[in-house]
Amino acid sequence: MASVLRAQLGLLIRLIDTTTGAAVEESNVQFFVNGLKARPAPRGDGCFVFINIERINFRLDVEAFGFEKAGIDVRYEELEDRIPTCDIFLIPSERNAKGGTVIGIFGNLPFLEAMEAVDLNRPVCRLSDYKEKKCQMSVIKQAGRILDMSYGHYGLLQADGNSYEKLFVSETDAVSIIQLKEALQMPYTVNAPIFRIVFGSVDKEGNYLLRVRDDSKDQKYLIRYVYRAEVYYQQVDLHDPASCVLTQHPVVEGAAAKRKTKKKAETDE
């Protein structure tokens, strides 16, 4: 009697160059699971898979030649059961493998939790219509471009031009309809631009880094960052170092001061 071998997909990993949205094709890549070297099987197009591993949460770190080290906490309760997938966004190092120059923003801000940005000069498309019940969005393509939103992570600019709602595109028909994973939560306007999100990195000490390829004279970005569990935005010009420093938001500082005053009053009582 012939034996039957069954294989279960434990995790699909996609390595993505956050500056371009393209798959990282670098072959010199090392993976570490909870600090121990691991060998997921390569599947091409920046994809790697773990087969027949127990689906328990773990820390996954990646070292790819030409990119900064990156890592992610794999939490299966947040992933799809059929094809659990983790996207890891890699930041090119200053001596990146593909050549060219990079430019960015870096520094230290204690209590910073996350940061990302959108390129205000490069919309992927624009909002035409939205069907709330279906979580479907009709969009206007950029002239002469194919609608490719397989990157998944985008931002819909708000009317004030100083904030955006994060979108996760789960499917697109490559013509004009995109399927969102979740319904919109913020107000939206027709013809609002949609941008691809560029992800930065933040460590436990609050050291932050975000880089893009220096391929344009105009490098104006809208930074979104999470500081003390609050979300803030800041426009920066990556060619102007003076604007490229994340600041403690005055509202947050004021709130902290109020908490201290309240605590002191309670102590005095």
C-alpha cells in the first residue's frame, strides 16, 4: 500500500523592497527564528516558505545583502488560516545591492512605536467611487499605467492633505476596481489620491529610520508615526535636513503634563 505524504504550509514570507514595492530577488538571505538560524524554502519572486512547522507565534529576523536587518513578530491569530503570509519590508542600506543613492530620515525619539510615509508626488491612482457594503473602491488609474496594487499597503489622502487612512488591498481586477480588506473608517472625497506606503523601522530605544531612493528633485513625504500610542503626521522634505526630525507632539506633551499635575494633586491630598 502506497504511503501518502501530506505537507502543510506553515508560513509564506514575502520580502519586499519598501522603497520600490518590488520583490527582493537577493539570494544572499539569512533567516532566524527566535534567534536560531532557519532555512525556509525559496519559491522565487522574493517568496520563502516554511513547510510542516507548528503554527505557534515566534520572532522572525531577516538579513539580506544590500538591505538593513529587519524582523517581525509572527502572530498566527492575525494571519489567514489557509495561507498565513507575512510581508517583511526591507530598507536598502546606504551601499545597496542595486546601486544608486538613497536618502531618508533617521534619529531617536523615545516612546516612538512605528513610522511610515507616503510620497506626495507619486499617487498610484485616485478614488472615483466607494461601495461600503462590498468594501469595494473604484479608482482612476494614472495615465498610461497598469493598475497593479499587489503591494497591498496604501494610504488614502484626507481632504486636509495632512493625514491619510491606511488601506489594505486584498484584490484588484487591474482595470478600476479594488477590493479592500476592511471598510473605510474616515471621511473621503472623490478624486482623493491613493499612495503606496513606504515603511520605516523603529527599535525598542526609539531609534528610527526610513529611506527612499534619491531619484527625484522633489522628495516631499507625509510621515505617519505612532508616539505614546497616538498617531501623528508630519510633512518633510528629504532634501531639507531641518525638516527631517520627528518631534514630540505638543498635544502629547501637554497630556503628559496634565497627568503629572493630576498625580501630584492626588498625592498632596
